[in-house]
Amino acid sequence: MSSNGRQGPATGLTPCAVVVDTRNVKGMLNDVFGVTRAKATARGIKDAVRMYGFDAVEIHAGVATSSPKKSVSDKVTDMLAKNCVYRDRLAADGVKVLEGYLVERDSQVEEKKIDVLLALQVADIVDRMQQGESRARCIVVLSEDMDLMPSYEYAAARDVHVYAAANDTICFRADQEKWLLLHEGAIRVLGEEDDSQGSPTRRYLARLALGTSRSGLPTKWKAVWDQRPGTVTLMNNRGVRGTMYSPEALIHGTSLDLFATEIRFPENGPTFPEVVLSTSAPGPGLMNGVREATVTAWTTPTKVRAKFDDGSQCSVSVSPGSVLQGDQIAVWTTERSTGHAHYYIGPVSALTLPDTWPASTAISTATISGNGDTTFWEAHLEDATAVRVQRTWLTHAGPGDRVAVALAGVHPGTGALHTMPLCCCLPRELQ
């Protein structure tokens, strides 16, 4: 499996139709890379599914390009204009665009019609596949939206496989038989993001939060849009988002020399850390609420358990394959309306793969070779390296099935390579 998705002809790949909820994918990009301007591109969609062994022979994408109201706010007008540019770019690259509405209620902007259009598109592809009018052998839906699941049931009743693909949650649904968990590399390819974003940015923030990389000097931050006085938003050249109190209005592009003084995670925003900015230098040591912890185990495909120096533990969401058992991470702890909450800031050091792992990244593919035990499947990577695959999320798999996996760690006693599955199982025609 390539680390960047750029491969040659689609030999050995399974032809598929891809249905994309572009706003949902935008949320995935924000979760993994912070607030970003990146959106899924036609080439990115093709390359991302190729990383899992699929060849996108047709792509359908939902985009909100109009409003049911004659009069809309400047905010909605601006969003619609950008979406129309995005629609035209996708269409020029051969994507069939399904056009829906944007509506604003209580200052919140929502999409309308898109879910129904996507579900109908899934049903249409199923019908065309059965009539021999599509080259696709299965369907990949880039969305974690449960509203689309009735269309998956429609497909299953007609013996057509639909893989729901997202960066989280889909692997935990008891009735979601087919799924693809998108790791950081796949999300990066979707939006054609720079390699410096994601884990490298989180590592920078972790060291900043732990007080190990502060120079005592401010850095440059720029306002990202015209803003009224009060709490304003800025970004630095690493793509890190920060907020500060400003008694004056800031126009887009205003540059300020500022210090990062705190880390925080918006309660209802992306799961990517932001910083609080100030004109005054912070004190030495850890930022408020920040602690260093050691990863003790991957407990699910997207969560690790970590232990603090005092022996207490926490569970945090992490992108598959981005840290290994034994790695040091920075964690931010706070009180939420739902209780005590822990958030993953980032790794303290760059990922170091063990010598026994043959792939260039922590992501690879494995073929299940035996029953193993109640916890793990025995499997082999493409070069015959033996690995163990956590089987909790592989209830429909068995010997001979091929799955994408992420390295979780090395057993300290046996040296066995432990992995987490990134999909339920790949189509049999890939084997």
C-alpha cells in the first residue's frame, strides 16, 4: 500500500462508484488537520480509495449551491459563491455533482436535500449495477452520516456491497457491516493537504504545550477574516488556529507578534487543538491543563489508553497509526458539561517504526491466515511478516480475508506486531 496513494494503472483493484458528502469530508479534514481551506478533490478521492484497493470508475458528490430563500445573509451568500466555484471544479474533473440547498437558522448554516440526493444516488448505482450499466462492482460512500444507512440496506438486499468510509465512528456500529476507516494519510490525500500538516503540527503543539520548545520570542499570526472587536481568530504559517482578545477590529491579513499561552479544544468544534494568544509571554513549564502521558495500549481503532506519571489513566481519540504503544503524548484535560474530558494534543516525538515492521508507514494490508484466539486474528502482511489483528471489529471476517491494518505496537515479551483493522474486510476479488 502506497503512503501517498499515487499508483499506476488500476490492475488488481476493485472497480467502485464513490458517493461523497463533501461537507462531511470537510469535517474530517478539519478534525485531522485543524480548520483548513482544503476540500476533497476528484484526484484526491480517487487516490484515497485506491489506498484501500478500489478503483473509482465514477464519482458523485453532494454540494449545496443555492438557497430556497430569495434573501440570504452575507455569510450564506459568500458560502454559496465558494460552493459554486467548487462545484464547477469538480464537474470539470468528471464528477457528477448533486446540488442541494444551504439554509441559515439561528446563525447556524445547514445543508438541505443533500442526504436524500446521496441516498437516491446509491440506489441508482445499485440499479445500474444490476442492469449491467455500471462498471462498478461495489460502492464507497465518503460520509459517516447515519441518515444514509437505509440506502445501504437497499443495496444489501440486492447483494451489492456499500462501504461507508470516514475517519471515526463507523467501525463501532453493530449494523454497519462494510466500512473503511480513513487514516491520516488517506484524509491528507483526499484534500491534497501538505505533508507538514496533521501529526507534524500536533507534535509542534505538544512540545509547545509541554514547555519544551518555547524560545521566549513571539511569532507571527495573521487575522484570517475581517473581525469585530472582541475575541478574534488568527492563524500562523503552520496552519495553527489561535484566538485572542482584541479591543480593536482586525481586518483580514493583519499581522501581529503574539505568544501562545494556552491550549484548548472547542467543545463543539473540530477535535484539533487551538491556542490562546497574548501579547505577553507565558510562564515557564506546562500550559494550563496539559500533562504528558505514555501510551499503554490501543483500545479501539481510533482510541488509545495512556498513563500519567501519577499512575492515573485516560482515553483519547487518535488517528490510526500515528502513535505506538510506549510513545509519549501531550494531553489536555478540562471539565465539560458531560464531565471530565481528555483531549489528545499530539506526540512528543516523531513516529519511529520498529525494524520488524516492513512497510514505510504504519499502515499496511494483511491477510488473515488463522483463527488465533478470542482477541486477535493471526495474519500476514504482503511480505509474509506475521502480525496479530484485533478481531473485535472483524465479526464478519475469517481466514483468507484481506484487511487494511494500522500498527498499534510491539508486544514487549514476544515481540509480536499488534495491529488494528482499518476496514471490515476488502472485496474478495482483491485476493
